[in-house]
Amino acid sequence: MADNKKEKLEEQEEIVAISHEEEETIEQVVTLYDEDGNPEDYELIDLFEFTDGIYGAFTPVLIAEEPDEVDVVMLKVTQDGNAFMEIEDAAEEEAAFRELLRREDELLD
């Protein structure tokens, strides 16, 4: 499941909503902080509409070789579309993560 240990976003860039006609590729890196205040850069790997919201999936920016497993942090776009926020409902986070996996499987087929 998604690793949701990160608490705050430092830089919040404007998010472009996905239209039904086409998806835009958005390159974005945000700095997330753990419970001890340690920063780590995360890269947006997918942005998608699901149920009644828009969700972003983030992974750590990798500097060295790629690890076997990568943490994924799921965040939700705020209602005004200008920032990401933590998903507080565990069931909602799990559903968004499963949608991410479904989308990845669809791309591999």
C-alpha cells in the first residue's frame, strides 16, 4: 500500500485538471517532510481522475541506482486545484492506490 508518512508539502504549484478529451503530461517535483521534519523530493508519476477527485502518485526522486521496491505516496488535489493534500481516509487512499495499479496494468497490456 501507499506510504503515507509524509506530512507537509513545501512547494505547491498550480495543478492542471485533466480534461476528458486528453491527458496532459505534468512534470512536478514536490518536497515532502516526514514526522521528524526531514525533507525528501518526490516526483509526480501519475495524475488521474477517480471517483470524485483528482489524485497524484509520487515516488522519491532517485539519485543512485533504482531499488527493487519504491515507496508511493498518494495525494489528492485540493478542491481549488492549486495544491495537493494528504488523503486522511485510509479506504480512499487504498482505492486511489488500487486505481493507480489498474492504470499501470492497463498501460502494460
